[in-house]
Amino acid sequence: MLIPVLYRLLIRNNIKSEKSNLSNKLLYLYELGLKKMMSIKLISLLLLLTMIPIGVYIYSQIDKQKLPTITQHDIVCHIDWNENIDVYANKERLQSIVNIMQNKPLLTSAYLGKNEFLLSKEPQYSTDAAFVYFDYQRPIDVENITNNIQELLYSMYPEAKVECFNSENIFQNIFSSQSNKVLVKFRNISSQSIQNSKIQEINNKLSNLNFIENNNYSLKDVYEIYPMHKRILLYNVDYSQLLEKLKIIFGGSLIEKVSDGSQSINIFIKKNTNRVFDIIQHEYIINSKGISIPLTSLLKYKKVNALQVISADNQGEYYSVLLSNSLSNTNQIQNQINNAIVGISDVETSLFNDAYKQEILFSSLIKVLIISILLLYLILAAQFESLVLPIIILFELVFDIAGALLFLYFFNSSLNLMSALGIIVMSGIIINDSILKIDTIHRNYKNGMLLHEAIKNGGHRRFLPIILTSLTTIFALLPLLFFEGLGIELQIPLALSIIGGLSIGTIISLFFIPLMYYYYGSIFVSKHTTIKNDILLKNL
């Protein structure tokens, strides 16, 4: 409603009778190309159809992700020293590692000690672990930095382990991690927890599989201390004071209370047998009557091979193993793991990863796309009163999507939520152009023009609107390809898919649509006109 008013007020008295030289040249080249293509219709059609296998091949080769890959300048490393050290020793070790690192970070921030934050999804760490944040001036390679830290730790602290990963930004926190690694969860069917003996069997069975990357939390020799509750009552010892005494003796970081509804409480200690025995036999506790009671009379301990961390989800406790990120066939992975653990009773497996969420996401997008195309087909069929013309228009989407995938693949991008959104936007723009072009040609032909004249006139009238629509969109998105930043990197796949789809789609709208309408007019419209004339002659 606004544009006609503005046109009347501002432009109607300043209309130039001739188009610009550039418009005339472009229109001349287009009509020359259309004439050439119409002279070799079959060859032109076959050349255009080659875009279909190219698009299918690129779809099979292009990376598929939930979100675009974002350049990382910072990483987070979790270092477990696997020794009974206090916070001060932890800090000194971490400083010594940072001082001799090859890749010096611009900023280092570390969290040392035990974290007991409420409502935190992060695992709890003890004083012998460090959670370190490294910020670099340039983009970094997580694998190289991890290897560097591992070499330093192996030479200085052989018992230590390190795991580094990209620091998540706000988008990754909202839409979850982009990791392609596969986590295999093992559960005990007959009980709530999985026994250590079964975990050891699983590790032995999986050792022959080449796609096992590492265990999430491996078994380790530890010592369990068990309070003898009858003796505690007999000697009138306050149980809470006993626990506090043990925390003081062993530093507090290696003692965890596990409540399962019974009186038994396990306390895990990373010490050798003699050392644990020496500590306990030289310690006493004062009971309620002021008498010193030796701890050896109240406690017993044994060496076990157990997990350092117990993992659980809404289905219960599980043991997890991390697989390589190069795997794609989920059914094949599941079968190989099930075959490997044959003989271990009461154990079931399940695979978990964002990669499988992506499969569900893309399958859902495909279903939505099919439903949308079907609805659009019904609308166009009603508009044109034809079942064939909408197929011509919608068939163009195959070429447009192939062009978008070609640009994404050429610029080393991926098929993700942002690029999929760009493909949807691009398809809407191109479909609009094709609808208007088909409508113009179809009206000319129905009004009595010859088929060639109708195609030529329709192409002449719709040439500039199609070109201007595509160029304005492409030029508006081009600046996104030359800047950096979190927001820009998220929008680059969207821009690439729109630019690629419009570049190919504009050519398709200008040349493929007239060619397909020629076959439609030659076969369907001419046949319909002949039948109609025969009916009229019979009536006469």
C-alpha cells in the first residue's frame, strides 16, 4: 500500500523513456543466452540436470553439525594429580607447568580445591585436582596444547592425568555441546550399581576394539575404610567426631560420604597399605567419657579396585567409555560392542552423543521440508489450475539447494542449523521469482501469444526484478564473509547458503524455468487446446 503512494508522489513525473545502458546490455546478453539455449534444448536440459548428482555427492561429503564451528581462543583443562596433596602444593605444581609451557597463554585462571556448589552440573573436584582456563591471543589447537601439557606432566608428575577441551560459549551452553564423540554407557540390569568386577571385564573385552578412545573414569587401586558401628557405640564415641577426625587426618579431600540408606559409609583414600595403617594406629579419639580410644579399634580397611567417580543419570548408575569421533554408523558400533562383551551377564549398553541428536534433528527438518513443499504444491496447483506447473517451480529447489551445498563445501563450512535456515530463506526468495516468471509467461501464452514469443516476453519483463532481487540480497550478505567474531561466525554459514543458492537459483530462474515451460506448453497446453477445438467442432 505504501509503495504505490510513494511512486505516485515521487517518481511518476520523472519517468525516463529509456533504460540505462547497463540494463540494456544485461538484457541483450540474457536474450542472446536464452535464444542459444532454446536452440539446443535437450543438451541444455542435460547440463542443468548434472547439478542433481553433484548436490547428492556434496551432501554425502559435507560435514553435518548442530551449530557452526567457532574459532576458539580459549580452552579449559582439568588436571588430576592423582596424589594426596593440599591446595598449596597444587598451586605450586600448576605454576611450574604454566611457566614452562611452549604455547604461552595470554591469560591463565585456575580453580583449585573442592567445589561444592549447589545446583551445579559440573563434577565435584578435590584438592588434588585443578580446573584451569587458558586464554590465547590467536586461535589455538586443543590437541596440540593437550599433548604439550601431557608431555610436561609425564616428565614431572607421572601419576597426573589431563583432559583439555574448548571453552563453551553462550550458544554452545544453550544448544549443548557440539562434540562428535560417542559415549557408551554400561548398566547392570539386575541391580542399581555396576560391580567393579564387571567393569574390569568390560575393559578387558573392549581393549581389542580400535575405536575405543579412553575410559571416562578408569578403575584405580584405592582403599576403603569402614567404621565399625557396634564398637563405636560400645566405646561411646561420637560418630560425627570420628568423621571429622578422619577428615583432619587425611586432608578432607579424599573422603566422601556415600549414603545408601544403611549405616555403612565408605571413605576412599589414595595411600599405600602401610601408610594408611601407620596413620590409623598412631591416632586416637576422645569419647564422651574423656577416654582416648585408638582408631584401630573403631575402623577397618581393605584394598579395592574401584572407580574414582560414580556416574549416574535419570536411568541410574552407569559406567562409561569414550569412543573415537570418526565413527558414523551407530548400528555397526552397537553391534561390535555387544559382540565384544558377550559373556558378561546382566549388562546392557546404550550410545549417547550429540551426533545422534543431530541425526534426529536433520530427519525432523527433512520431514518439515517435505510437508512444506506438499502444502506449497497444493496452493500453486490451485492458483495455476494445473498439476504440472507447480512441479516445474518446485523442482527448481533441487538445483538451488545443490548450489547452496556447493558454496558451503567450497568455503569449508558445514551443514548446520544456521546454513539450513539460510537454505529455507533462499528457497523462499527463488520460489517467489519463479512463480512470478511462470505466471507472466503463462498469462502471455493464454492470451494468444505464440509459445516462443510468450517465453521471450516473460523473460524480458521479469529479467530486471529477478536480477535486482538476487543482487541486493547477495550484496547485503557479502560483508559477513570478511569479518570475524562470535556472531559473525554463526552467520557465515547462513550467508554462504543464501549466496550460493541465489547465485545458482537466479540462473535456473532465468534459463531453466523458460526451458521447462517450453516442454510444458508443447505437450500439455497444445494437447489441451487441440482437444478443446475438437469438442467445439463436434458441437458445431
